[in-house]
Amino acid sequence: MADYLNQQEAVQIREPASLGSLLYISRSTIAPEEAEAVVAGIVATSVTRNAAVGLTGALLFTGTHFAQALEGDKAAIEDLMHRVTCDIRHDEIVIVEQGPLEQRRFDTWSMAYFGPSQFVSRHVTRLLNDPSPAERRRAADWLGELLCEFTARRPFPTLIEQPSIP
Ligand SMILES: Cc1cc2nc3c(=O)[nH]c(=O)nc-3n(C[C@H](O)[C@H](O)[C@H](O)COP(=O)(O)O)c2cc1C
């Protein structure tokens, strides 16, 4: 883990003509005892590859689920999502928000990693299971805000062992 904690990738952003964003959640298929190393690998790959194509965003791992916000050129997001949806380290991928973007919310790639957090897991599970559009909307907004809040305070990939939220 230590390797990527101090990793800093300068993201040179020349804004693409069609700037978009996407937020998805998914269920981890990673064995708990392997999660730390596997997620560190995902982050290391993501930092390098996303910077190379001008993608920014945030990745949250709750121990059972992922939530990832991506922003950048719509075609670059689409390319990445083709790879990500084929990745067997997670399944049950649900896109909860997608659309055009005026201004980036994450201007560097950031990674917030939670150890198993029942609080965050509960919200993510609700987002997956709740059939009511209003409730899903609220949960999606909450998740987006959470990612923003963490990345604003920690502009580079950061390991957060325990959430400080109630
Ligand atoms: C939850 C999750 C999030 C991921 N996010 C990214 C990402 O943001 N950027 C990226 O390049 N790969 C990401 N990956 C890894 C990709 O699925 C893929 O393994 C990687 O891009 C290498 O693809 P390739 O082997 O086809 O070259 C993620 C994987 C998972 C499970």
C-alpha cells in the first residue's frame, strides 16, 4: 500500500470538447484477505492510465462495494467502462448517474479507501436495492458529495483506514 500513498500524478488537463461524468456502484468479488493488495493494484493502474487520457475522479471501496466517479472526455469514459465492466474483480455494476459536465469536480485522480464501513455500505446497498427513483436520486447525490468531500481534503490517492463520518 505504501507505494501509492505518496504517489502524485500531475494531471495536465486540456478540456475535451465533450466533457462528461459517470458515477457507478458495484459489488466487490475480491476475497477480504486479498482486498488491500488488490485494491492497491487497481489504484496504481488507474492513477497512471486515467492521467494519460485526461480522466479524473474518485474510487471508494467499502469492503463489499465500490463506488467510482469518473469525469473527462465522454469517449474516454466509455472506453474505460468497457474494460471496467469486464473486470471480474467486481460485478453487479449499476450506473447511477451519467451526463454532460460543465466543470470537473475532481481535478486530480483521488482514491478514498474505507476499511469495512457499515455506514457507507448501507447507503451503497440502498442505492442498489431501492426501487424508488427519489430515494435512489438522494442516495446517488449523497455518494457524489461524499466522494467530493474526501477528495477535496485529500487531493492525491489516500488510504483512509476508518471513516471519520458518523
Ligand atoms: C472497481 C474497479 C475500478 C477500476 N477503475 C479503473 C480506472 O479508473 N482506470 C483504469 O485504467 N482501470 C480501472 N480498473 C481496472 C480495469 O478494469 C482494467 O483491469 C485495467 O484498466 C487494465 O485493463 P487491460 O488489462 O484491458 O489493459 C478498475 C477495476 C475495478 C475492479
